[in-house]
Amino acid sequence: MKPKGLLIAVIALAVLAGVVFWSNKTQAAKEKAPPGTDTTTKLLTIPDDQFQEIKIKKLTGETIDLKKENGKWRMTEPKPLPADQDTVSSMTSSLGSLTADKVIEEKAADLKQFGLADPTLDVQIVRKDGKTDHILIGDDTLTGSGAYAMIPGSNKVVTISSFAKTSLDKRPDDIRDKRVLSFDQDKLTRVELAGKGSPVEFGKNAQNEWAILKPRPLRADGSAVDGLISKLKDAKMDMTETDAAKKFAAATKVATATVTDASGAQTIEVRRDKDKNVFAKSSSVEGVYKVNADLADAVDKGLDDFRNKKLFDFGFSDPGKVDLKGVSYNKEGDKWKSGGKTMDNTTVQTLIDKLRDLAAVRFAESGGGAPVFEATVTSNSGKRVEKVTINKQGDKYFAQREGEPSIYELDAKAVDDLIKAAADVKEASPEPPKKK
């Protein structure tokens, strides 16, 4: 080996030995620490339920003040507004157990070089018991992976994670609740929609299911109503649009929706312009805002979009009794029987599936013709009995539920499949003799 190469190898070996020595020394120090000793540098330790107020003063002079009222965070400065609970929760999570990644100087003489003489963020926390915590956050580190920080009065400069700084370095628009409506979905009692055609009103029935109350009492498609409610709840302000009020005034009205929960009624008017941009004005918040485009699609619907098109409500809870074309099928245990005979479970289940799948392709104003058959399904331990009559007029099938005025036009193939399934029901095959 050449002398130069040998020298390089010796130097490399020495560096490696030094790294191993330092690593072993650090590990040994940790192992000697008493059980339960935390070797990280804790800056703040605040239980989540102790946060009462967060005051953030920025280098720009802007001040943000957040206060907890009745379990909910509100912004009181720079102006009173509801706060986004998830955003504030991210703040309290960062502050509640804030630790230093690295100690830079135990007693820094010059705080200016770290951006701590005039900090980027001056954060104060007021606890429920009145005690206060204080942290200053300065410039980002050279690598950008963290930021310099210190507890006032200590002059001990440390670094914290960039995430901790980012979670606190927010504008008021980042922190405010951006929901256009702030209702409690679980406590809704009424939903009204004035869009296509006559206004529609929904309410809860005795089974706590959505029903159509106006323009006349009708069965509602619960999933369709829930979909409308979800879109209303998820409508968020687009804070990047600065000319929303002017564009709202020039846009075409799509619909008005009103939701009522335990706290009262809230109304929203939705408009859409020629470029498909959607704007909303709500009774819950001041101002007009651009919102997500799918809100207009959700409210741009009429009565038939929310009607229950299914003929039967028994869903996937298997019925206990089915009467079809003069034949009764009763479930006893896990077996279906008819006229004292045990029926083939598979063929009866196919019949039930065909009944469950019957749905309107459209609603008709009138419908008659010759009766094809009647079907009565008893489910929910005998508490629900549904009787349906199906007629045929020309090549069309129409159906009506007993006690309801609605006329359902059915898909001809679906009815033909049902008739075939009824004809295919058969007795169960005899059980093979037991081996002796």
C-alpha cells in the first residue's frame, strides 16, 4: 500500500473509532440514568384539559387570541369568530408536550442571531388555574428542519421541530371555522330545500328515519337526505376569493336550504355563475363566500330525487313471512315452510332478494291495468307488514303500497324475474338416510 493511502486509512480508522467511542459513551450515560429519567429537554408540559387561552403575538405586530368557552375554542382577536377546532387542537397538541430537539447555547449572550431578540412568535398560554406558560420562537435553522426557541428569562436557546412552529404560525383565516353552516348533524329535526319545483321539507318519523313532510307526506330515501345534509355540513369558505360578494350578486340562484337543530334554524342561499363557480350566503356567518362546487349539485334537486324508490322497506333483515300469489312462506328457525312442507331455502331466498330489489324507474301520476299479483312481506319480528299490488297495463308494470297514494312504475325485466323466482320455489330435497 502506498504511504498516502495508508495515511488516509489510518485517519478513517481513527474517525470511526471516535464515533464508536462517543456512541458507546452516550449509550452508557443513558443506561446509568435512573429509571424513568427523561433525557430530552422539555420546554412545556400542559395537560390538554388545562388549556384555557392561547395568545400569539407575531413579529408583524398581529395578535391572535384564542379562548375556550363551553368546551369550544373561539377567536377573540383580531375579531370575534368561531375557531376551527381541529386547527386549535393541533396547536394544543404541539404546546402540551413541547420538547427541544437540541440545546444550542445554555446562556446565549446574543439572541439576535437566533431571531429571538424580536421573536417571530411570542406565545403565551393561560391555564384553567390561572397559571401562565410562555415560549418564544425565532428564526428557522439553516437546514430548515427546525426553529430556534427559548423560555423567556432563561437565555437557553434550543431548537424545536419545524412542525411545532408551523402549527402555531397561522393567520386568522387559517384558524377561523370555515364552515358556512355550523349545525349539529346528530340533532337535526328539520331540513328544507327550495330548489327545483316545489319546496321540499324533511322531518324525522317515529322510527327516527327521514320522511318527506312537504309538499305532501311521502317515504324518503334516507341516504339521499343524508347526502344532502353532509354536503351542507361540509360546505367550506374559499378564503382565496376576494371578490365573492360581487360575483354572488351576478350569479344565478340554485337553491335555498334551511336546517334546524336544537340551537335553531340556519339558512344558506347557493348561487352558481356561468363559469360553474359556486357562492353562498349564510345566516350563520357574516359575508359571502366562494364554496366547493359540489354544494350546488347537492341542492340542485327536486322532490323525486329524495323519494324512496324501493317498494319494500325490509332491507337486508330477512322477513319472517312472505305471501305471494296466494301462497304463504313462513320462516321457522332457519327453515322456510309452506303448507306444512319444508321448502328449499335457496329458492325462497332468491324470491326474497327479487322482492327486496323492486324499485321504481320513475313515479307515475296514474297507472292501472290488470292485476298481476299481490305480495305481503312481514318483517322486524312481525312489527312491519308491507303489502304491494302490481298491475300491468300494456307493456308497463305499475305498483302501489297499501295505504300510500304513490304509483311506482317498475322495470319490466325486474317483474319478470320476480315472477320466475316465484315459480322456481320448490320443496327441499329429502335428507339422505342416516348411515347405520
